[in-house]
Amino acid sequence: MLKTSENTLDPSDWRAFRVQGHQMLDDMLDYLEHLRGQPVWQPMPQAVRDSFRQTLDNAPADLAEAHADFMKTILPYAVGNTHPGFMGWVHGGGTPVGMLAEMLAAGLNANLGGRDQAPVELERQLVQWIRTLFAFPETAGGLLVSGTSMANLISVLIARTALLGPAVRQTGIAASKLRLVAYTSTSAHISIAQAMDLAGIGSDALRMIPVNEHHQMDVAALAVAIATDKAAGLTPFFIAATVGTADVGAIDPLAAIAELAGREKLWFHVDGAYGALAVLATDIAPRLQGIERADSIAFDFHKWGQVPYDAGFILVRDSVYQLDTFASPAAYLRRETRGLAAGSPWPCDLGPELSRGFRALKIWFTIKVYGPEKLGQIISNTCTLAQYLKQRVESTPQLELLAPVALNIVCFRYRSEDANRINAKIVIALQESGIAAPSTTTLQGKLAIRAAIVNHRTTASDIDALIEATLAFGKIAENNNLTTQAQGK
Ligand SMILES: *Cc1c(COP(=O)(O)O)cnc(C)c1O
């Protein structure tokens, strides 16, 4: 049991606590330094799973004992996104710098809802950096949030207020008698539909516009859908384009969508969850042209930005609409010009949360220590690796590519008569082997092995290992399939 000084939770012996703290830091640095020697992921033994089914007991443990439990039952059985062989989903790898920044933030225990404090100023500094990064005007504002799902929801709410006025917060959408409709592509992330649902507009009011052969939103079809809805007496109000679709990493034609949104006076939102930060990569940034015309951009620092979870952002061209949507005038007009209650508006006036952690610190440390240029190179590098994987797939007769490789996501499969079954088996075998962890997606009915290269630690050797293991497991799965078929006869 941790010995505490009387009536507090602080240790009575700070020296002993310090030794234990240093041990914990060392263990975590060892973990990060030697990741490559460990499996990407490994199934959790039943005994470990059972260790999480204990009743709450009253006997406090020693800190060292709790940490030993962490090392034994938690650390080895995480998803594995810190590992260079993780390619399953668009998860960032995290960094040692981000980890240390999290520790500092936790020590400070800052609450960034508001008040006059340096942590809030630091978040404002980030907002300013991000605003310039996307060439947004000075009227722009933003807020750190948990992730892009939350940022997409916030953008739908703001677009609703921009259209109907702040009174909609009291009267609700129904009072307007307008039937709002929104647009995104069939490749959009589910969080756009969820945002429509949570905003009370309903996901039925989201039109899923088809995509072209590059998996990009078909802008001509979008124009037709808008015209059809208007003719039917509905009120189009919101378009969500995607930069980096979750399935294949496609970039919607932003400039053409911006043009159309401008003409139709619709809110132009960009879901750039992982892709928007490609503005940092000099070779990819030109392909994001048009993003600077968005009314709002949602993106994550915890994906391509490699900042530890969670770290999402919503950038809004005209922050007045953001205040109109979330600020409670009664509260913020009463604020002081001096003392702790100064510095209005506060972050809590820009989103639905009052208590907020110090996410800004790990982002600031990441940008400051690595520099935007290096972060951009990391992003470019993952795309170069994706092209390498694409080439390896194309030059291997047993494999075939299933989608264009626009950014860092490669969808391919092992050729087989029974391809969907065989490839599902290959992916499970890859994951359970600990060699590489891709995921699956279905493209035109074909089950694809999906490798999303996001982690800054991934190298060409990890790509080679993925290819070789895929071929080996493909052969085994094919043989087992034949045996099973033979036995079935
Ligand atoms: C990951 C992702 C999201 C969701 O972001 P979270 O940070 O997980 O909430 C939304 N859209 C796209 C395109 C994504 O890749």
C-alpha cells in the first residue's frame, strides 16, 4: 500500500516515490525503444482476461505492485499501433516526446474550460498556427476536441446555427419548418451520418453521393442531388468532403466542391481526419488545393500527426458562428477583465465541453520539438512506403491491387478462386502471427487486405515482411481450403 501523508493522497516518502516513478518512466522508454522486438499484437490469454474480472477490494496496493500488473497484463496486450508493423487502421504511432508532454500535462492537472491561464494561451497559440497552416483568415477560430467524430458533429451544429440563426438553440430545428439536407460521399466516414443523427436532423437527411473510379465524390452527381432536393422543397445546407477516405485514402475534388458550395450558399466542411495534415508535406499539399476555401475543417493530430491520443481539432472560418452555437451569453458577458475570470471568450464558449484537459501541450511539444517540416516528411514517407507496397503487389503474380493508392493506404489481395474467404483468413493469421497487423475492407464485393501506413516507425523492411507473410499464409490457407473441400466430398 502506498504510504500517504496524513489526509492527502500525496506520498509520505517522496524519495521512495521518486525512485518508483523513475522506474516507471524507464520501463516505458524501454518499451518504446525495443518495440520492434515485440509482436505487433498478440491474443490475450484467458488468465489475463480473467484478471480484469475481479471484484473491487478494499485493500490498497503498493504503487510498485499496480505497476507490475500494468507491465504484465496491460502493456503486452494493447492494439499495437505504436509498433512499426501496425497497418490495420489509421492510428498514429505516438512519440516519446508526446508521452513526456502528457506526463507534464497530468502533473499540472490544468482544466482548459477557461480562465486566465497560460495553458489556454497555449491553445490559442496552436489555433493561430493552424489557422495560418490552412491559410484561413484572422476571423477564424478553433478548438481542440477529442477527435474528428466530435469535430464533425460540432461542424454540423455550427452550420445549422449559421443557417437558422442562434435562436435555433431555443426553438429547435422543427420551428423553422425547413427540411434541412446535407451531402457527403458514399466513401465518407460514418461519423458524418452520426453527426446528422446527434444534431437532431437525422441521418436520412444525409445524401450519399456516389464516387468515381478514384473513389472521389462525383461533383456532377452532387450538383444534381442539390437541384433535385431544392425542387422538392428541401433546404440543402451542408456538404462534407473528405481528405483521405478511411477505406482507400482518396481526396475529394475540393476546389470543385468549394465552387459549388459557394454558388449554392452551402456550408463547405472538410473531414480531413487524417489527411488534412498533409498540408505539412510539401509534395502532397498541392493536392489539397481548395481546402483553404472550407467553412470548417475537422482533423486529428493523433493520426498522421503522431500525437498521443486523443487530439482532434475543429477549425472554423468565421468564429462568430462558433460562438453563436455554443457560448451562453449570460455566462460569458459577465466575465471580468482582470483576475482569474478574465480573457473571454474561453474554450468552453466554442464547444459543448466545460471541463477540458490540456491536449494542447502534447501537440505544442510535438510541433516544437520535431518541427513542422519533419512532421511533413514523416507524412510523405508513409506515402512513399505505400507506393513501394503497391509496386511489390503489382510485381508479385500471386497478389493483385484492388484500389488506386492516392496517399498511404494500399488495398490488395491474394489471388484465389475463393478469394474472400482466403483473404479473411490471411488477415487473421497475419494479426495472430505478430508480424504485421493489416485490416480488411470490402471494395465492390471483394474483400481486400487493407494496409494503412501511418506510423512514423514503419520502414520498407516492414512492407517486405507483410508481403512475405501474406504469401506464406495465403499458401497455407489455400492448402487448408483444398483439404477441407476434399474432406467434404
Ligand atoms: C478516423 C476518421 C474519423 C473519426 O475520427 P476520430 O478521431 O476517430 O473520432 C472521421 N473521418 C475520417 C475520414 C477518419 O479517417
